[in-house]
Amino acid sequence: MDLVKELDFYRLENKITPQALAEQFGVSFVTVNRWFNNKTRPSKIQQYQIEKFFSYRMGKSTKKRKR
């Protein structure tokens, strides 16, 4: 799945606003909105941060399942 689509899916599943997501990644709401509307793509640094975020979230959810 495309990284931006995955991020949008995560946002919708967890009821997170685009504004809150933007704050979490240290970018503006406009930037996140442009990603979701396919106007721009995250930079390489932003992609790395998103991938790091997902790997952390996946590790965290895996730990919860093991309990």
C-alpha cells in the first residue's frame, strides 16, 4: 500500500484529525492535506519519519498481542 494511503487509513481508523497528524509529524496542516489530495508527496525525510512511526506502532501492537 502507498505510504500516504496507509497514513490516511491509519488516521481514519484511529479518528485522528489531519491537524493532529500534522502536529505529530512536525508539518503544517496544509502539507498533510496536500499529501492526502495527491498534490505533493512527503520528502525523503518525511517518508522516513512516517515509516519509523509505523514500525514503532507495529512493534507496539505486536507487544500487546503477546501478553
